[in-house]
Amino acid sequence: MTSHDESIESLRERVALSTQFGWLVVSAVTATLYREKGEQALNDVWRSLMSAEQTIRFRDALVKLGIENDPPAVAAAKYHYFSNSIGGLTMQIIEESPRKAWIRYMPPWGSFPGIAAMAVPSSVRRTILSTWHPRNGELLGCPRLRWVATKFVAEGNPYDEGYFEECDHDLAPTERMAIIPVTRSPEFDPATAPKLDPKAWPEARVLKGSHNYAADYALHSIEAVIRLFGEQTATHIVRMAMRFLAVQFTGQLARQTGCVDKTPHAVAQMTAAILRSFRNEVELARRSDAVTELSFRQFTPFMPIATEEMRAALFAFFEMATRVTSGRFTAQRTFDAGKGVEVWRFQDHQRWMQ
């Protein structure tokens, strides 16, 4: 067992669902922001998001990953290689020398699944890869370290790529990032790639890290929108994003959770599975053949932003998923602020409701 009574098989299943849903939230919120506010807004949110994530994660992660004593260029590359691999991305790394190490972000993009990636402006990938990576030298205490971006998927390449290089002299802040396109770069060899210590990083810990990665980005992407545009705009963006997600992905998530029956109880079961995948304790009660209710207290990972308005906006996914399943079904929520309890009611009215 991994923790409490959760087997490794249950953990795999839970994390597969939480990471899937978490990254769908990130994609939906940022794509809807782009639709509503434009390219500059999308870049601003990703810049804010990357800066916040780096502040939270980088230093502690060096120690957790066991790379704090590596040369700066290698440590920086390994950080992105390991942390993103744990998060579910496909990564490559090539240590050319102790002073130069390459990394590649292989397709597909986790943050924009499927064909959605084609709609993302190339400026966004430049923003993402120019916000975090050039600051690594500063955080590592090495003012000689720079980040050189060499390839971008959005500009016609098969992957996003670059290298960390320790120069012979201290660099001004404006010199710590360069974009130098190349046509050829070193080949990745999986056999020589660094590996996490299996004793320190057993499968259960990697899975939990993947879950935390997706859950954190789902929360922090919304927080970035709130910081830059205020809660009212953020609530509108989230509500629309959740509705779009439900329209596009309810069928897929129903199959993933094994809740494919066209009944309000099955929709409630799918909802409970998604909430439980983020370690929320959910009570499911079948009141009749036509009505199922679920109740819960925690709304992880969204508790830091869980105002009444934002709770309603997040609920929009589950309300729309119910409507997508059948025009005879509705989902309604009530929230007892004093007790901190959400109650969601899924009902078959046995007549067309939309």
C-alpha cells in the first residue's frame, strides 16, 4: 500500500484522472483568456504563472532531486528534465559538457492538447521559455549561466529546445537569454540520460509528484488571471472555460471513469471520481432512481480561491456535463457557508429541460 489504504494500482488510476483534468483546466482557462482578451493577455498570464512557479519550486526541488551539487548548467538542465518528466511531459537531455547541457520539450504539449496547440501564438512559447529559464543562473548563484533557445514547435520545429551554458564571464541580466536558431543539435541517448534515485523516488512518489504538478498548475493558472485581471473577469473566464471543457470532454471523462450510463447517477459518479482524484472526501447518496446527491467540504485544489462566485464558476463544468449527457437532466448546487458544505443534486426530470 502507498498511503492509507490506497494501492499502487488505485494511485495510478487516481493520478491519471487528476492530471488529465488538471491540465484540461489549465488549457481551457488560458485558451479562453486568449479568445476573450487576446495575445498580450495570454503572454502576460503565462509570464506571471512561470515567475510564480519558479519562486515556489526551484530551490527546494534542487535538493529533493539530488542535483544541488551539480555544475550550474547541468543542474539547471536536470531540474527541467526531471521536474517536467515527473509532471508527465516527455523530455530529453544531453549533457554536452559540465558547462553546457541541452534540454528538449517533446510533443505533444500538455498545456494545449490536440489541435488546440495550432491556435497558440508563437510568442507564448517564447514567453514561457524566456521567463523561467534565464533566471536559473541567478537562483543557482551563478551569474555566468545563460539560457539559449534554439528551436520552437510553434515556429516549425519538431520540439522546443535550448541549452544552458556557463560562460567565462559574469552576464548582465539582458545577456542571460538568447535565441539562436540551429538546424542541428546533439542526439539524445536514453541509455546515458540521468535517472532519479529509485530508492528516493519510487513509483508512488513520482505519481504523487505528477498529481501535485497538475493540481498546482490548475490552481495557479486561475490565480494568475485573478492577479492580472481581477476576480470578476477571472470568474467569467473560468465559467466559460469550464463549460467549453464539458462540451468537449464529458464523453472522454465518462469513459475514463467508467460512468457511461445515461443516468443522473452515472453523471454524479463521474463527478465524484473527478473530485476524489484530487483527494476530496465526497459522499454520494442515491435518493431515488431520478435523483442522486453528492456532498463535500474541501474543494481541492481550488480552496485558496474558493469564493462563492468562483465555486459557482468551477461548478459550471459539472452542470454542463450533466446537460451534455441528457437534455432531461439538471445539476444544481447549494453551499452552506457556515458549515462549509457543498451539495450537488443531479436529477432526471423525465422531460426536456433545455
